[in-house]
Amino acid sequence: MKITKRQLRRIIKEEKTRLIENREKAMYNERLAMNAADAALADIQEALGIKSGDLAAQWEGWDKLVETLKQYINFEEEYGPDARDSRGDGMEPGQGYAGIS
């Protein structure tokens, strides 16, 4: 099967657009994960009464925390609201958590 130059140009343009969109999405998810990690650590520091959280980014688990959050973001994007019922919590209507009324 032969393709024309016009078809090849269109295919290349579409692939380039897709690659750029994927790169932008990955960068957005990275920023989102870092912001979530910052917020989580700030909440923990506040609860512990820590006044200055300047050392949080030097914590050896920082990169792992950010990577875990990125994986969670990707999971939500892949299996998000469309994979759950309309309540968004995966439970059947009327079903509650055990021991919680």
C-alpha cells in the first residue's frame, strides 16, 4: 500500500500534535503531584506545630512521594469517574462504610 506525500505530511502532523499534547499533560501532572506533595507536607507540619518547613524538599522520600502521586493522578485519569458510579466513590446507592453511619 502506498501513501501520498500529503497523507504522510498529515500523519506526521497528527503524531507531532499527539506527542506535544502528551508532553504537556505529563508536565501538568508533574506540577500537580508536586503541589499535592507540598500541601500534604504543609498540613503535616502544621499539625505537628512545625513553624518552618524549609527542609521538606530535602527529605529523602520526597521524590518517591511525588512519583506515587503522579501514579495516582494517572490512575484517576485512566479509571476516573467513568469507571465509578455517579456518586464517585464506587459504592452502590445506600451502601456505607462499615462501622460508619
